Amino acid sequence: MHSEKPFHHRPTLKQVNKPFKSKHKTKGSLKDQEKGRISRKAIKKSTSKPNFISKADRHNAAKLEQQKKRAEVIKTNRFFEGRHGAPKIVAIVPLCSDVNSCSVMKSICSSIEQPIPSMTKGISLLNVDRFKQKIQFILLERNFIDIMDACKVADVILFVISAKEEVDQFGESCLRSIQSQGFPSLITMAMHMEQNLQKKRNDIKKSLLSFINYFFPEEKKINAADQAQDVLNVLRTICAQCPKQISWRESRPYMLSEELDFDMNDDKNTGTLKVTGYVRGLAFSANRLVHLQNFGDFQLNKITSCPKKYDNSDNSREMEEDIQVLEVPNPDEQDSLEAENEPNLMENEQTWPTEEEMAGYEDRIKPMENTSDIPDAPLGTTPHKIVKRVPKGTSTYQAAWIVDSESNSEYSCYSDDEEGDVSMNYENNENQLINDNEKEKEEINVNEEEYEEIEIDDKRNESIHLDPEEESKQLKEYLANREKEQRDDIEFPDEVDTPLDIATRIRFQKYRGLQSFRTSPWDPYENLPIDYARIYQFENYKGTKNRVISQASTGGSKVKVGSRVTLHIANVPKEAIDFYDSSRPFTVFGLFEHEHKMSVLNFVVTRYSDYNEPVKSKDPLIMHFGFRRYEVRPQYSQNTLGGKGTNNVHKFERFLNPGRTCVATIYGPIQFGKVPVTLYKETETISNFPIAVASGHFWNASPKRIIAKRIILTGHPFKIHKKSAVIRYMFFNPEDVLWFKPVQLITKYGRVGHIRESLGTHGYMKCIFDSSINQQDTVMMNLYKRVFPKWNTTILWREKNKIQNVTSKDENNIQDIEMAE
């Protein structure tokens, strides 16, 4: 039988063309080849890692990276180890009404069979000999401000929840606020677990863990505060783990006060505040300022070492070292307390005052002279008396209800966010008023015998107290109007009605038209308010920020991180020591260079979805800005990214609407770094804790950022002929049509046009568009005006805010704990 050979392809299928054939070449390439030119290819740089790295090199690079991370962990742990190491700060935060921090402290001490240490009310130092660690517990009550201050400096936050009651609104507000401002390592414990049945405890733990994971998804376990083994595991975790760092906090020096002393100055109003504690974060510098919560920024006189304390195994004692002056400020390099520039009013545009202004000036100045000679009215005196001319036989009760002729005159004027946009001329009205006064004088002379003058009490300055029902009714009407304004702003943004009793060119004289909102030029130094003469501006904000932070991290300060020192803070007001309470945390934060100067600050904020009330621009809010706390009235604008060809103009937002990220702008002290910010609305409930409105982070300090308020004037087509149309109801006189003739028109269906001419005397105008429009379309004219924030940033005092503690129902309070001798 004939055997067939297997089929196989030839070894190569590549087709090789003959090199002398040039039918695929162009004429240009042939000419270049004839001239002897050689085509050069661009050298492409490979973005990937080079392939020539050997396995040994890769292994060595991974080993170096591992050693670097291990060195950072050892450095952090060394901060807390040893006889002179700093204690770990643990903030115990009760989230339910039937739990407290003192009971948790008692359970922790009993788990290691150690007596309860002597407590200074809210702060207790526990030396754990079993794990060779020192822990400083902050026993917090249900006070919102104290919880926020303690969590800013804590290394570990210990949440305490209940197995019987749910976390109330106060606890949820604390969790949301801690989440927004940044948090270190977290541990959660549950009380009253033993009071439930054994078969239900696992389900209760799963339910509580699900609630905590809504705010902190990395939490893996709920520990029972009633079980000694769980409490011991919590204490072991606190002592063994490396605390999680907060980036904005670790990049600057800070301290939790352990001891406080005050030396009065000669003026009896200020003095030197001595704050003793461990240096954390970065090293303090005597040339930089420090920030005290609720009191502001101050200078340092000096930084001295403090006697270090340690406990011996046999007996507890203290070893005192000689106090050394570590650092003294250099007068040439020390930061000044000057926060604002002094504006020179003579550099502004000057106008000579009129005779009417000069005449009114003397009347305004005379009552202000010699006010110190006027004695105070004694208590119980009668109110001020006023004289009224009334018909004969009128009683004092009837005379009080008679309205003076001066208060009957009503003038209709328009206000635009409390700005004087309207300039009105009353020359014709003045002549009419003069004639009316002459007629009244003639009538008074004729009927002089029918009137008499009596004295009544002036109650214009007395406070008006409404009934609770009437006050609640007016509050509901006010909130309903605010909600209606917010709905109108969402459905018809920036649309306004053209005024009928005043010319549009006068009413909107500060507004301008822009051909393109994104690219039309706008000078950032044009028509600036007087407040811009008080602020500071950086030529290169990013470069200054990087330089200042790098100098602070690599500075040659003699103060070491982790050492126990005393800060001598100069010229602190006496109220700081009067309002001091050892049960509340007292913190000190160090400032970078230039962080005391005032400028225009921009924050990127997002409103919380569960806050339902309207948030309008310039509404009073409480701002927690890193370690600062202020009462502000922010102004909102769109968060549009600036790219190539933009003019840095951003649209003003009347409301902070949910689901949108806006930029809040205020006047405030400069701060470097991406610092978290949270906005709160102050409430007047029984618990009186603020409600979180929005959260975000600090963006930059840029006075050049232009915020343009937009208004839209609308008109409707009256007659249409192809691309031409007659528009009405946008203006009501021909002068306004001619005034706004250069401004571009747009329609809701996307057509673009301009005004050709005015028709008639009622504001009708002929317009030309790029294509035909229909009768359902609406013609719009966009006008813009630059707006500025108000100078109203004030420090929020703790006593002024009057935030009370939310009482606890648990009977195991601090009085039940036996103090160790």
C-alpha cells in the first residue's frame, strides 16, 4: 500500500518586495532620496520601568522600602515607650444617654486588678505595669464641644454604646462630626450586655456593629464592657497597637494640657499663661504663634523644660530636674500679632461733601459729645417721655395709638443683599413736601384752640414679647417662605422681575453683561471694597505653603517631640484662667508662619443629605476649621475648575442646595494644608448641641477669585417674523432698551440674538436671532455683578455658646468611684 507523506507548509510566508521597485513611494520621498536626505525618527521615551533591572535590584528596592516603613513604626512606638515616654491619650466618648465614661474607667482598672488612679475630674493617668505603658484617659461627659476638642488630640477614641437603648441624635451628631474632622484609631465597647439573654447577645453585637460600620466601615468587633476578658483585650489593643495618625494634625505641633498656671501682669487684665504637657506632632518654636481654643492666637515668651515624672515599682516618687530654658524667641524672626493691614482711606477716590451732608454732620456729632458726663439712669426710673399734640379730651391710652405724620410717609425702595444698589432722586417730591408742610402750618394756626399737648411713655425701644403660639406661628411662616425661595431658586434660578416703579438701568446699574461667562475678561482689582485693603495676598500661594511646611518639619528647634515642656504664653486675657475647668480638655496648637494673617478663604463643602432646612448664603453658621472654631456667614459659589483660557469667574449661589459641591468664601485667618471643615447650625433645643449642615476641606486663600451674582431678565415674543421678533415685558421704557442694547440675548431653546431697535414708548423692542424662534420660547438677558463676603468672622467662645451637658441616666457616675489614696 502506498504511504502518503504528511502535508506541511513551507517554512516562511513572508513576502519580500524588490527594493528597486518604487511604485509605493511618493514624489516627495523620491526627491528627498535623490538629494541625499535621511528621514529622522523621533526618540520615544518609555514611560514604563526599564526592563534591564535585575532581580537582585528589585529585591533590594523592596527591602529598602520595607525597612523604611518599619523604621516609621518603631519611631512612633518609641514615642510612647520608656520611663519618660509620652502617655497615649484615650478619649472615652459616651454615645447613649444611659452610659458614662466613669463606669468604663472602673471596668478597665478592675480587669488588670489595679486600683483606680487619682483623677483630676475629667483627666486620669493610668500606669499599666502589665503592658509597660502609660495611658491618659479623658473622661468625657455628653458635651459636644468637649468631645470635639478631645478627639482632635486623642490617639485612640473609645466609643461607649448601650445594649439597651439606641444611639440618640446627639450620638449620631458626634459620630458624623468625628468622621468629618478626621479620626485616629477607634475601639467600640457596649455596656449593659449582661442584662440581656445569652442567646440574644450575638444578635445585639451584630446590630451594633452594623450601626458603627455605617460611619466607620473598618470597625470589625464590638467589645462588651461587662466582660473582664473583653475589657482586657481592649486594654491590650490600646497598649500594643500603633496609633493611626491624622495628617492635618501631625503636620503641626500640639499639646494637651496637664498643668496650668497663670501669672498676672501689672494691668490686672492680662498675664502669662504657663501650659505644661507633652509635645506632639512637630516641635514647638518660640518664634511662631500658638492658638488657644476660644481665645485666639498669642506669642510665646519662652519654652522651658519641665520636671519629668515616673513611677517606680516599689514606691511612687518624683525626680525633679533642673528647669532649663530650651528656646527664647528672636525679636527679628518672631511672628507679630498684626492680623490686618491698616487701610489708607486717602488713597481712595475722594469726593467733596455736599452742604446737606455737612449740615447733618453737626447734628450727628453734638449728641455724641460729652457722653461720659451723662449719669446712668437709676433702677426703677420711669421710661423716657415724649410730647404729642392731640385733640382736646384725648387720653394717654388713645394718644399712644395715634401715629405721627412723620411715620406715615412710605418710600418704596429695593435692596439687593443689603447693598446700596439704588440711587433715587427725590427733587420733585421735596417741592411737594414743602407745599404740604405750608398747608399744614396754616391749618394748625386756624385750629390751634382745638388741640393740646400731653406726655406719654416712649415704648419704641422696649422689647416686644409675643405669645408662644403667635411666635411659633410666625416661625412656621418664616420657614415656609424660606422653603418657597429655595424651590423657586431650583426651578427658576436667578430669574428676577423687572421693576415697574423705577428704571431698570438705575435698579441694576452695578450689573454688566458678558459675552462669555467663562472667557470674557474681568479685572480682579476693579471696584474692590474697603475690606480688601485690610487683607493679605500671596504672590504664589502654593510655593509659600510648601516652603513654610518644609521649614517647620525640618526646623532646628531645641524642643524635641515627646518631651515634657512648659509653654509661657504672653498677654493672655484673665478670662482664660477664669473659665478654665480641669474636667474639660485644654489644648494648645502651634501655628505656621503667616497663619495669623487675614485673607479671603475658600472651602469646598458638600451639604448633608439628611439636613432638610434651607441654607442660604450669609446665614450664620458655626465653622469647625481644623483646630479653630468661628461663627461665620459664608458666601457660596459654584465649584468650577479653572483651566486654560478661563477668567476665574464663578457664579454666586443663593442657597447651598443638596447634592451639589459648592465653595464657601469668608474672611478669616490663613491656614496651610488640606484641613477639614464642618459647618453647624446652632439650635435652641434642650440639649442645645449644633446640628451638622455640611462638611468639606480648606482649598486656598485667594482674593482674586471672582464671585459673580447673576440675574436674568425675561421677555416674551409678541410678533415673530422668521429670525426677527418683537419682545415685550423685559423693559417698560425705551431708555432702558437703549441702555441694555449692547448686551447679548439668549433663549431657553438655545437661540442667540441681540437688540436691533426700540419700538414705541412701552419698552417693546425689535430683536434679531441666529434662527427662527417660536411663541413658546422665552427671551433672557444675563447680567452679572461681583459680590464680596462680609467681614463678620468672630471667635466662638465656649461660655458665650452656652452648650450644656446632655445628662446621663446611669447612676454609676463619678461620685460612685472610690478615689485611691
